[in-house]
Amino acid sequence: MPQKKPNVIWFIADQMRGQATGRNGDPNVFTPNLDNMAIAGKNFPHAVSGYPLCCPFRGSMLTGKYAHNHSVSLHEERLDPSYKTVTDVFNDHGYETIYLGKWHLAGFKEREGRSALRTVPHEDRGRFDTWLGYENNNSQWDSWIHGHENGNEVKHMRLPGYETGCLTDMALERISARKDSERPFFMVISVQPPHVPTLAPADARRYQAQQLKLRPNVPITQEAEARFQLSGYYAQIDDLDTNVGRVMERLNSEGMTEDTHLMFFSDHGDQMGSQGRFGKCVPYEESARVPFIIGGGQPMAYGDWSCGNAPCLVNHVDIAPTTLGLCGIPTPEWMEGFDYSHRRTGINAATRIQQEPDSAYLQLIGDRESSYAWRCVITRDGWKYACVRGGEWLLFNLNDDPHELNNLAFHTAHRKKRKELNQLLRDWATQTGDSFEFPES
């Protein structure tokens, strides 16, 4: 009798920057569950958001394609149901597919009415067997879900408490219900926090604003606002960590830990005052780096392949191929990302490590009439280069300048490196079919 394939759970945060865990070096936040998951599983501290904006990231997360190759190139655009997704692959391999929480791919415009109270059409729910979610909602204490389950439509209902805990409750119930199932499942738990507004449950750990250690790239003029926002941001992450721990505990109590890969990541980060900015949409470290951790699925790994010396630049297009790889399912030809599952499983690790990309491609496409656009490349040896349409913007040596305090883009001594990275960026654009007006180097 063939062995049952492993289950997979995606636990997705919204706007959590990659630096914001204890394991990744944040001196303020308390994240014991994520840290334990990183130590016992596989942590990717150099993971990036190839498009640090909710909707385009999520389109790439599901399709394994760059945003210029699917239908969500801008914010609040619709993922055309004609595009194949990772869900289709799991459906074809006999998995039960379950989605819980934030979707943000139906193309609803917030200016046309509160998206949380609008109904996502069935054909826009990504072909999940169960879909209980909402389009978008920046109000964690007033969260509504709707959708379908067991072949029946579920009307809008208000979650009885704080969003993260309520969605986790729903996930725990459905995990336990599948304890003895012969059919594997792919489950997504997609929560809004730690997205602004930075409101957290009363029982989350409190973070005193004046006691926080700010990153060196927060200018003095932004310190007060950064401290205020970060105190709530960290409380949200603390609560998020608690709920990840609840999922881990439930898997363990049901004897499902080694049968289930638990993957934690975020769609993008938040500047939180760094570089004098708040929010996302920029290629600076606080916006572009995301947490990415793979736990469960097997015991702790001890091989050198599990961490390696060279950083793994896991990107948004790599999430779907890596997830399939963890389940022994080959990457479909239409996906454009790389499968990093060997970093957790050790399967063909020596060969696969040599094949890993030596750089990652990031973008903000933007509306030509009303928005700026940029392209960025980050290399495995620690360089970052970004340009806007027809002009230079950023060049950093992250090895010497991890907080990006010294922009070398216009420094004559680094002309050669700038030209080299400009060409690398052009190569990425050619390889992926991206049209962009790059500056002459």
C-alpha cells in the first residue's frame, strides 16, 4: 500500500518583517515558538519578498510566477481564475485543500466599499475544497468571514474575538477532524496581523515603547512614532507566535507533527521608521526581508545541508515549488520559482545546493501614470542594487552596511560594481520576460 503523502500548512502573516524574531536577531520581541521551529526545522533568514505589496505577492505565492507574468501586477487586482496555482497541483494529487483567512485576490477596491463585507465569488476562491475567508480587512477586532465548506455556502459571520486567535481556532478544529484521514491536506491560515493598525489582544505581552531598541537607521525625527508603532507591532507578533505555538501543540498532541510540514512566512515587511519610512513597497531590508521557516514534517535535521554557509534567497515565486517539493511532487513547468525543499529534507542536497540561484529578483511594477516603479537584485554574496525607471537609486554592500546607511549608487569608486549589478538585473528581466526602462550604466 503506498505511503500517505505529508500534510502541509502555510501560516501566513501580513506585514511582518524578517528581522522581527528572536532567532533572526531582534532584541525586543519574544518569539519562542517561531524560534524553536527555526532551530528544530529550517530557518531562511535571507528570504525576500519579490514584490513587497500584499496582492501581487499573493498572486505569485499561489502561481509560482512573477507578477508581470500573472494578472495581479498592481494592488487590488484580480487573480484571473484561468491561471493555474499550487492548489490545482495539490487537488490533482489527491489532497484536500483548505483556505482560512485573508485572500486579497478578488480585485475588490476598498474605495468602493469595505471589502471585508463583500462576497468573493465562488470562481475567485482559488479552487480550494474549503474556503472560509475575506478579501481584505484592516480591523482585527471586527473580522468577518464567508465562503464554502462541505459543498455548502457559508454566509458572512463575524469572528467572536481577535482575528489571529479565531482563525487559529478554526484551523485547530479542522486539523483534529483530519487526524485519522487517509487523505492528506494542504491548509492555509492567512491572518492580517501584524499589519496596521497595531492593535493586539489584552493578554499579549506588553512592549514599553521607551524601552525598545530601535534599528540604527531610524532617524531621530521618527523615533517617537516608531516606538509607538513598534510597541503594538511587537505585541501583535507576540500573539502571532502564541498561535503558531498552538498549531504546533495541536499537531503534536494528535500525533501529526512528523506527518505535517508547517511553513511560516509573511508577504512583506514594514519599515516602522527605518529610513524615515513606514509601510512597505520599497526594497529596503525592513520592507523586503520576510520570515520564512519550515518546521514539522520530520525530526530535527543535523546534516550540514540544513544551514550551509551561503544564504538561501528564498523568494515569493519559490514558495509553491518548495511546498510541492516537501511532498515529493515535482515543480510544474509553468512555475518560475526554485524548489528549496532539499534544505529541509536533505534529498539530493549536494546537487541541489549547487543549483540554487545566486541572486533574487524584486520589483514594484507600478502604474506608469501615477506611481513610481523599481527593480532590484539582491545577491548571495551580500550586494543589493535597485533602480527606478531610467535612473539609479540604491547600491548597498550589506556585508559592511546591514542597515543600509551608506548608499553607494552614486559613488564613483563603485561604478564597476554598479554596472555589474545593473547587467545582472537586466539578465533577470530578460529571463523572466519583464519589460522595464533600465538606466544606462
